[in-house]
Amino acid sequence: MARTRALDFEDKQRAILTSAAAVLAEQGMDKASMAQIAGQAGVSKALLYHYYPGKDALIFGIIRTHLSELDEAVSTADDATLPPRARLRALVGAVLETYRDADNFHKVQLNGTPTLPPGQKDEIHAIERRIVRRFSEVLRAVRPELEAPLLMPVTMSLFGMMNWVYMWFRDGGAVTREDYADVATALVLDGIAGVGR
């Protein structure tokens, strides 16, 4: 007879993913062990294996969870009734807000995706492409005259600004996430001359 799922299964699963992301971000994909992850999570190795059969499953779970939450946040923030510039700013703000307290998940995404088997990599890349496509469509609405070969480099330059913010940004500093969303939007649309206007 199959075991029934505990009522707090998803909460425990999320707590394990959070602990695993912390260990993997600090130790790296190769050095982190299931024993370290179980210790960080405060669970037995047996319970950890009940939720995730191995480290590869944890890495995939972390990345898929992080990107799915990002995809949902961007989808929710996207309001086609807004003027294109305001629509882009809303998307940038959604990404930066989703990145709040997600540094470890983000590091695992950046460093762990190449370690995934092809099928899982394909699933991750599909979510990434969906997010990038939404941004490209909005950037195209902002600058319809932008030549097609330049649309992807512009889009990915914006992601470069957002994806590396965890390296230097600190909540509680002089610049808020909302401020930086304004800066990143202005930089990509107006260059440095548009910042602070």
C-alpha cells in the first residue's frame, strides 16, 4: 500500500530545498554531501532521501522551484495595458523582488544547471526561455525599430544586470530594490544619461 503524503509535505520539502541550497551554494555542487544537507535541514538522511533520492534530484528541485516562482511572478506582473516602459519596469521589479532572500537558489541555478542530465536541462531551459521571451516582447514594444539581431543581446544584457545583483546588493542600503529596478530599466532603455532623471 502506498504511503499517503503528510499534510506538511510541501512545507518540509521547501525547508529541505532551502537548506540544500545553502549548503550547495557554499560548498559547490561536487563537494556538498547529502549528510551535510540533512544536518543543515535538521532531518535524518533517511527522511532527506524520502523527499529527494539524491543530490542531483535536489539540485534540479532547487532550480525548478526558483525558476517556476520567477516565471509566475513575471507572468503576474505583466500587464499588457500598461505603456511599454512601465510594463518593462514592472517585470524588472518582479524579478528583483523574487530574488529577495533567494541568493542561494540563484547560485545553485547558475552553477548547477550545467550538471543536470539532458532531460532536466531541457525543462529548465524551457522555463528560462519563457521568461526571456516575455522580456523580449516588452522590449520590442518599447523599441519597435530595434533590429531583430539586437533584440536578444539587449534582453540578455538586462538579465545580466538583474542576475548578478546578488553579488553586490544589500537590503537596507541606500538603494532599495525598487530604486534599482528603476536604474536597471533606465540603463537598458536610456543609457547612463537616463539614470536619476
